[in-house]
Amino acid sequence: MKRAKKLREELNYHSYRYYVLNDPIITDQEYDEMLKELMMLERKYPELITPDSPTQRVGEKPAEGFKEVRHFTRLYSLDNTYSEEEVLEFHNRVKRL
């Protein structure tokens, strides 16, 4: 499917700009929306999944100059929250821990 291929290409390009060049040209929300669309397409049509798909990797090699940091407590993800309601739900989940 042409749309899945286009999304893979765009997401890989933007991942490179973000993680390697440290020079993003789209917002995190725009990236996440494209990724969610690709994930939906791949769930519906598993034959579209390719090894180079952003859905098949954990992350990019970080930009040079960053040091590894050990955290003493677990860091919980906001899981791409974009509304006040989603942030409050996240806050309530963490409080229950």
C-alpha cells in the first residue's frame, strides 16, 4: 500500500532529523500521529510490515555528546499525552503506584 510506504519513509526521515541531527522540523505530536496511522495500517494489513518500519524498532542511535544516566527510580511515560484530560489520567495512574 502506497500510504504505508510513504509513512515509513517520512517517519524514518523525521527520526533521523530528531535523534541524529538534533534538528526536528515537525512537532512530536505530528510524528506521533503519523506513527499511529502506520501502526493502524500494519495491524489491519500485517503484510505491510517491513524490517525498516519505525514500528519495528525501539529507537535511534542518540546524537553525539550525550552521556548515559542511571535513574534511581523508574521513569514513567506520559505515553504521548496531548490533552489536559490525558495528563490528569496519567497523574492519577502514577499516584496509585
